Amino acid sequence: MNDHWVDRAAYPFQSRLLDVDGGRMHYIDEGAGEPILFVHGTPVWSFVYRQIVVALRGEQRCIAPDQLGFGLSDKPAGWGYSFADHARNLEQLIERLELRRFTLVVHDLGGPIGLSYALKHPERIARILILNTFLWPMEGSFAVPPLGKLFGGPLGRWLYLRQNVSARMLLPMVYGDRSKLTPAIHAQYTSPFRQPDDRQGMFAFAQQMAAGATWCAELWARREALRRVPSSLIWGMKDPAFGPTFLARWRDLLPSAPVRELPTVGHFVQEEAPGEIIAALRAPGVTLAT
């Protein structure tokens, strides 16, 4: 595992590995107590949850994997990298760690990956914290805009694989306050993708926005199961990718779920407002301010 670039002062965790379909999945498993499973999206990795894990590991068991293709996990060539592929690997991790009942935190494209398990096993989910994500097909009013569609095609392949556009350029664009993305932090998100061969997972996620529509439609058809699980939402309202219309759909699905709107925060709530997440996870059952 090539981890010489990891800032261990910011990410002071023991690395663990699990053999899954496609390669070795890296994850952290810190602390003891009620488990919390954190699922990331793109182009980030478990590093995005570091401040939350540091704060909570003295009280709860914090588990955060890196999807294959991201962070310190393997980046296999020729693997599928579909939502369904990632979801199977996540389920294997859950079973290997014998997580019988746990809190689930999902963000970005980690939403359909993590929530697929919640839909399949709602009795094993103690609660869900939803951060700027989706569960439905990116169609209709949620369709990826024409410029976004380019990222899933030949031009996108060149931009993702040759220019590292997602980690280098797109990531800063979805911050509400770009000063929160210091050069040192940004380096932790670009460093896993030093070579074009390291970037297949990111490009596959760009393609999944359209290619994963059928799988997401199947999840959305079973969405009522989520009503049986206590849920809450924290939302960065300055997110140019998953903005207020996404939150409105979640409100329709989960009308009793408490919501915390953060008007100055962008897509990465974990980076811009980690304290909000920490407070929510420390106080289950406490209604969040709207």
C-alpha cells in the first residue's frame, strides 16, 4: 500500500485492508461502542470524515472505507466500478465486521451505495444521516446538465484520466467557502490519483450518473423502506451539484426527518461544517434546527 503521501497528523488512524471483489479495500475502524459507518463519494476518500472520526472515536466505533479506486484502496484496471459493484463490496465489509446494527452516514455518490444496504436490511440500521446525496435516477428535473454529460464521454475520459479534472478542478468548485480547502487538504485529495491509471474509479463514477439510472430506479422503487428507519439530514445549501431541489425530494420522502440547512456551506459538509455532523451523531433523537 503506497501511503507515503498521507498526512498522518490530519489522518491519525490505523490502516486496515479487506480482500473484496476487484482487490483490497482500505478502511479505518476506530474506537468502541455503537458503530457508525461512513460512506464517501467522489473524488474523495475516508479522509473526508477524519475530523468527525477524531471527535467521536472516544465514544463510538467509527468505520470508514475507501471505495475501490479511491484513497488507499486498490485501483484495479478493468473492474466494473458500478454502483452495484461498490454496494456488494460495502456489504462484504459489513458482514466481515459483523455489524448487526449501526448508524449509516452517506454523502454524494456514496448515497445510492450505502442506502442500497439500508433498503435491503432496514432492521440493521439504527439511524441514517444523509448529507447532500441522492437515491433516484438522474433524469427529468434531476438530469445531469449537458456540460456534465460531456464528462461521461470521450472528452470526460481525457479530462478525468489525463488532467485529473475531478480532484484538481471540480472539487474546489463545489465548496461554499473555498478558503476551507487549503493546499495541504487539497493535496490529500489529488495525491491518490497521481497517474492516469489511478483515475478509473473517478471516471466510472462520472459515467454512473447516467449509466447507473436503472439501478437507482430499482432502489427508488423500494424507497418506502427508508421511512421505517430514523433519519435526519444536514444539507449544504450552496452546493451547485446537489442543491435545494435534491433536499426538497428528500423532504417529500422523509417528511418527519429533522433537517439542518447550512446556507453558506457547499457540497462537502464534512469539510466546511464537521461540527454539525459531530453534534448530530452525538445526539440521536434530538431534533435538528431547521
